[in-house]
Amino acid sequence: MEFFFFADVYADRHLIDYYIITFKLLDESMVITKEWEGRKYITEIKDWEEFKKNAYDIVLYEFGDEVERFTDIETALRTAYKMAYTEASRKVPKSILPSVGIGAPPLDVIRRVFPVSFEFERFPANIDLFLEKIVKETEEETTRSEFNDDDEIPF
């Protein structure tokens, strides 16, 4: 069965989603998958070294076009994330972070192959208190309706 990983990154809020790695596995028992919308996605890799040995027919795509074929999935992921990171850096963002979730490699794999170290903002322990703080700290003029978008067409 063919699997894939999206090597997506965020340049601040802008998603760079140009790169996909496709591959096949000799033995699927070394991964945990989740089915979503009729496709199987890898959510966990039990043994990274065994996974690397069992991955074959590894291809990196950019915008759907084949870029390169690999014999090692770790090298393929490093290459994809390096390309995505380079593309994201052209936007001169404050931060560049990998996308995580369905379709992305498991977080421990991303940490292994991403070109720089990164940390995610911790999810607030008390979401209600967190949201209340945001509302209190948001300046009034950003919430007033008279500040409409420049491109908004009045009817």
C-alpha cells in the first residue's frame, strides 16, 4: 500500500504546502494508522530504524511534479523539509514551524528531520481563562466595525 507524508510548514500564518513524500512499506505492522476519508494515514511509527529499512519507492513531489527519488526516507524527509523551510524563509516570517496532524509525519519524526529546532506554544490549561484574557487585552479599535477591509464592497 502506498503512503505519503505532507512536509508542510507555516511561515507565520502562511501555509507552505508544496511538498509531498510518497512511499511504500514492505511491512505495515511497524506503523499505527488511522483511516480518514477512505485513506490510511500513519499516526505513529513503532521502530524508526525498521521503518527506514522497510520504506521503498520513495518519491518527493513539488506541486505534484516529481522532484527526486530516494532510497532512504529520512533523507527524503530532510530534503522536503529543507525545501519547504527555504521557501517559507522567503516570506521573511517571525517564525517557521512544521505543520502537524493528519498526513504529516509523527512529531518525533519531524523533530528528527526538520532543519532547525522548534517548540510549539503550549495549549492553555484553562481555555476559558485564556480566551477571557484575549478579549480583555484586545484593543477596542480592532473590534469596531467602522474599520472595514479596504477591498470590501458596500451594498
